[in-house]
Amino acid sequence: MTIDLTKLYGLTPAIATPLDSKGQFDPTAYRRLIGFILDAGVSGAFVLGVAGEYSAFDRRERRRIIETAREAVGGRVPLIAGVFATRTETALDYIADARAEGADYVLLTPPHWFRLSQAEIRDFYVRLAEEGGAPVIAYNCPLVNNQLTFETVAELAEHPLVAGIKETSTQENLQRIWAAVGHRTDFLVMSGWEYLYLPAMSLGIRAFIMGGPGNLVPYWCMEVLRKFGEGESAAARDSYLGLTEFCHRIYGLGLSPMAAIKAGLEQLGLCERFVFSPYRSANESEMAAIGMLLEEHSLLPASAAIPV
């Protein structure tokens, strides 16, 4: 199998999964959100990640979400599907479903309950790659007990169906992984934390997965990337600092990150604010605060602007 990883150079948003007021998947809003994100010029689409609230959905619903995303993407960019599971056999079932629904890559963390040795983590990904038959992207997520060391990442990079790693844990890990495998053209290091977006670019990393701001302000995210690529380092820095301050403020409202992002997406007319229980959706005062923040940055559509 030939894998063209260059198609993932650039920005791949980790796409939120819209829900209706009953907590059910909203495919119409999903298509609208994906269209909005793709119009910003992104390089890929990642569904059923942490930002996509993957744990809220059963196997049948996951298949429907991937199917809807594949139809909405329409082959314009590669599609990555999250196949998170705490058991290898379950992950293989999810990989089979993702392949059947047209995903180009699958992505997952190591199982997260009990501590795994690095040998167990390596064997987990090798088995998924060899038995699942889809290019696998590993994921170092700070919410998970088990993290891949840079030595394990370097070993996995030798496998033809282990396509890369999404690194979101620490700057030190990102740098050590990049030093170990960044020279390779057959293995992709994807930075996944908005607060290391520009620093990762300065290391030479060319692929990024972005959750919250990748949904709400994909044009802003792309502006940072474009300015850096054009050699406008000061402009890229200023745009990046503005983006991270925006993230600080929207994440600092006391909501879960995705509840805050979905509240902003409702303000933009893309989907409703609802997140799955027990997480709390934004109330009216929080919606007003998020609306004011969006208005401050001229991000609201004219029809939704707050009256003066």
C-alpha cells in the first residue's frame, strides 16, 4: 500500500460532532460544519476524536458519523477516523468499520486504564496495522495514562502501515520525537496542541491537528500557517498570540472545552450548543459572553451581530 503523507501537510481540524437537544447526532449540522471548515482551505478532516466526543457513540453511530463525514468531505481532503478503544479486538472492529465507510487513516491512543509497557504499546499498534490493514496514526494525548516514548515512536516508524503520530502531550516530547523521526518522509509527526502551533512550525513540523480553534476559527488557524509559510514571521507570531489569547478566554468560561466551542458554533449558525451528558451545555449568560468575544474579533456573521 502506497501512502502519500504529503496530503496531510497543513492543518487537519479535529471536527466536533453536532448533537440535537435530545443528544442525538445531527447529520445536517455536521455537513454544514464540515463545509465551513473545508472552505477555510484545510488539508484534512479528523472525526471521532476527543473533540468529536467519540466516547458518546456506539459502534453503529460511529459508522454513521464516518459515513456522513466521508460524503461531506467528498474526497477533497484525506479523512482520518478515530477508532479509540480499550481492547485490541474492539479497535480492530472499529478499524474495519472505518475502512468500510471510506476513511483514509485511523487514529487512536493506547488503551488508557492500566499502565502498559512500551513493548505492549508497540505490539498494540503493530497488531492494529497488520490485522486492520489501514494506515494507523498513534496519539500521545495528555488525558491518557499511557504515552509513547520517542524510542517507541522511532521503532513504529519502521512499520509501513504505521503512518505517524499526533503529539499533544508536552513540548519536550514533541521536540524529542521530531529529533528522532522528523527526517523521515514515510512517517508523519503531527502537532496537536494549539498552544504549540507556531513553536512546532519553527521546529520544521508541517502537519497539525487542531481541535477547538480548528472548528470555530479555521480561517484564523490557516492565517498563522500561511503567514509563517510566506516568511512573515512577525505577522505569524502576532496572529498566533492573538489566537492563543482567544483560546485562553473561551476556555476560561468554566465550561468543558467542547461545550465552549459548540456554544461558539451555535453563535455562528453552524450547529447547536449541546454536548453529551454529564457535561453541561452553555447557559444563556455564557452564550452571551461567547457572543461578545466573537463580536470583539469580528467573527460573527452580520445577521448575528450583537446590537449596539
